[in-house]
Amino acid sequence: MKLFNQDLPRGASSMSYAGLLERLEILRSTLRWASRLDRPDIEKLLRQANAVRDEVMQLSHKERFVQAVGSQVVPEQPGERRQALLARSFVFEGTFGDNPRLLDALEIAEKAAPTDLPVLVDGESGTGKELMAKVIHANGARADKAYISVNCGAIPESLIESELFGHKRGAFTGAATDRKGKFESAHKGTIFLDEIGELPLQGQVKLLRVLQSHEIQRVGSDETIAVDARIVAATNKNLRKLIEQGQFREDLFYRLSVIHVTLPPLRERKDEIPLLLAYYGDEAAEALKRRPVAMTPALRAFLLDYAYPGNIRELRNLMYRLACLAGDTADIAHLPEDIRPAARTPVRSASPEPPASLAEAKRAASDEAERACLERGLKDVGGTVTELARRWDMNRSHLQILLKKHGLHSKDFRRH
């Protein structure tokens, strides 16, 4: 069965295809629990639905949502695609560069925002998944309504139902008053389910029921309450692997990922780093009520080349740290110790005993041997350079040059 052709029929849109995908998933869920069909018939229908679903899901994001909307020609000049996005009054809190994968994600978000379709955003920790959720909310028809954020990984399993759907007074110990849940608070607005991969299976079942019926029941109440909330979920985990491991429900995954957006890590968006350094440098200065900190060439070179395992969140925190700890100019020394570039240290000689004289060290033609000899000599004379020069029958000024070359200080060897 071929659902998609290169030439779309007049009046077709990407959103109608996304809606079809959602309806197919509803069909799968219904058939899975059908009781009036024989099991072989149910399995046959499930296989057919799976085949159609897989064909749809194999299409790229651009084919499903970008190309299908209007056959727009993407500008090829550097920066033009980004400028075209901003020229369309695209609301974005912050700054972004010209990375094609990031622009793909933003264009998908732009086209999905005016709809009520569920969106799943994935990517490494710190790549800006919550910012993307806010972008979808701000560019949609619900921008003037509530935006409610929920960290699914931070809710104890025993409180998930109460946190999401609310409770009635006396429903359990400690429930002193009626309480609205997050879904009620997000009615007519957007609810952001962060770290959805951390939600226990019991919570996934309850969430799936709400997505299917658009109704909730507070804990301790038989009354159903209609809720109309736009769902945006995010995860830094591979949900497909969790499905294979039995830790995430497949039907919930397809419910949430009608539109699926992946954010690339910052190490793949190097062009964005200078923009982010300037943006968060100004933000930190404003927050701390001081002038933006300048950076030495060495520090700037390090920050431009650093891999940022914590992505944008780590870069932002670094800029706040520099603004706080440095005066007018920040340097490498103001970075956290664990990420500073390692100081160059000479390789220690494998020999257990250092050379006995400077002449022997020179013959060994080794800086390390020379340094070891100097250290031993200074220890022998208690850090007295004049005495060491006398013993070695050499000019004192030449000895000082050698000590400076190796970064040795005579005071460090004085006896107390």
C-alpha cells in the first residue's frame, strides 16, 4: 500500500498525513483488545496496521512535514535559511546558527506549532529540549494560554497520578484539600512532559488513557473532567530501545511522536558557539549587574574548540562562572579545574636514580635528566644557588638560567 507520492493531491497537507498516522495508531490499540474477532483475524489486522505504520514512520521528517506543506525551495546561501526563518516572525528566545539539522528541527517546529498534534523532542542532555517546547508553544495558537512544565523523572511513583491529574480531599493521607493536577492547570494551553523516558510503566498507562480520552479523574473522585492540553514530551533516552527492553509502552510512543524532532548536540553546531558565548556573556553580565567579561585569546580558543559534553547548558554555566569569578578579563585559570587544558609536564625518566653530575646530564641529552640533576643538587645544598654553582664549578648566572628554564625556584628547596 503506497500512501505517499512525490506529487501531492491538491488540498493535501502534511498535517492530514500526521492525523492519519494518529488514527492508525488508535486502530491498532482498539484491535489489540477487540473481543468480537477471532485471534487470527486480530493478528492479521495488526500486521496490516503495523506495515502501514512502519512505511509512514520510515519517511524523513522533511518529507512528512516540511516538503509536504509547500514544496518550498530551501535557500542555499549561508545564513539565508536562518534569516528566512526569522523573517517569518518566528518566535525564538535566544540565538541559533546555520546548522542544517538544527534548522530542520526548527522548521518542523514552526509548521507543527499552529496545530494541536503531539510533539516528541529528543536529544542529549542540555541541547535545548525545553526551549524547543517553549518555541512550539510561543509560535502556536495557545501562546497566550498556560505553559505547564512537568519533570517526569522527579515525581515519586506513588504520587504520579496525583501530580498529573490532581486529587480530592481525603483521597489519601496528607490530602487535606482538593488539588488540581498539571493537566487541569494546562487546560487550553501546553503541557511539557520532560524526561518522559523516566516515567514508570504504571504512570505510562495512566497517561495513555488521558491521551486517548482527553479526560482525567482526580484521585479519589469518580467525576471525569475534560482536558484540552497540547502535549510536548522530551527525552534524552532512546525510547525505541526502552520499548525493546519492555521499559516503555510502544503505543504511548506512537501517541507522543506524531511529530518527532531531534536536536543535534552542540559539538555538531560549532558555528553556534561564538553566538552563544556572546549571548550568554551578555545575559550573565546583566544578571550580575556588571560589564560583560572579556576573554584572553587562549581562553576564547579553548571555548571555541571545547566539546561541551553538557551541551548548551554547560556553555551557559561556564559563562556565568567566568562573569562571576573574573574581573575585567577571564583566563584559562577561571575555568573549572576538571576541564582546564592539562599543563605540559616533562616525561619522568624511567631511571630510579638521577644523574650524579651536570656533565653526565648533558651527555644524556635529556631535559628531564637535566631537571632531575638540578633538583637533586638544590636539595643537597638546601636551595643555596651560590653553593651549588661552587660545587659544580660553573657560573652562577648560567645556573640561574637553567633553573628558570625548568621552572625551578631555589626557595622551594630551602631547609626549615
